Amino acid sequence: MSSAPSKDLSKLFPRVRVGIGQDSHRFLPADSTKPCVIGGVVFGETPGLAADSDGDVIFHAICNAITSVTGVPILGGVAVDLCHKDGITDSQVYLERALQTLGRQQISHLAMTIEGKRPRFQSRIMDVREKIAAVMHIQVDQVGLTATSGDGLSDFGCGDGLQCFCILTTLEL
């Protein structure tokens, strides 16, 4: 009995990968002068987040989702070096480095949810989506973002900090 030659289906169907990322940080005291940066957008009415970097939980969660796809540790590796050796604390730089590791993976969609009592996001969600899309070189309709207070059931929902979960979908070209 002879077997039929196997076909390389990877040439017919794109390879889909899904990455999951999470990040969280506590707020600094109210008298802190460090700005609160979320998704690359400054929220001036809220104290900054405790971190060596700007503490941008959205950009950090995206970096972790990219690491989930590529296996290249950005926040635990590249960002630590950039921050401690070069003094770079802008999380957009970390995200740009993470994007370089995707290789042939093209971003299909990015979905995020952020949990926290503050700041109020409703009026700024489109600003954040547009900033993320610009940094990631994708269309704004490829960026989904929701915000919740979690009804005060966690430290984030009680106003102690922010937490972000991210799901990144990519297609190999």
C-alpha cells in the first residue's frame, strides 16, 4: 500500500498565532509629579504608576502578548537593559522593539481590557486606540479596548492601580 505524498499546507493556509499578555502597576501617591501614561496617552488628572519605566500597563501587556507569540522576552530582557543601562523609560520604545521580533507575523487584531477605578476612560478610549494603532502600524479598527471598574471587587477596582489584559492575533505571511 503506497501513501500519497504529503502536501505542505502552510503554503495554502496562513499560520495563526495568538498571544496573551498581562501587566499591572500600583498608583504612586497623589502628590507624585510622574505623569500617568496609558496606551501612550497622558492622563493628567491621575497620579503616575509605580514602575522603573512610565508604567504604561497597556503597552506592557502588548509587549507580553508579543513575547507570548515570539518567545523573545521584551519586558524581562530588552526593556530592563534599555531602562537601567540607557535610562529609557518610555514604554513606546519597548513596544517598538517588541514589534521588531514579530518577523513574518502580521498583526491581525489586538483586544485589550483595562481594569481600574480611575482614570475615567470613556471619553479617551478613541485617543488611546488611535495611539496604539499608530505605534503598531495597524488600522484603528484592528484595536479593541474596553475599560471596567470591576465593581470594586479587586485592588484595581478599588482605585489602587491599573491592570490590563491583552490578546494579540497574528498571521504569518
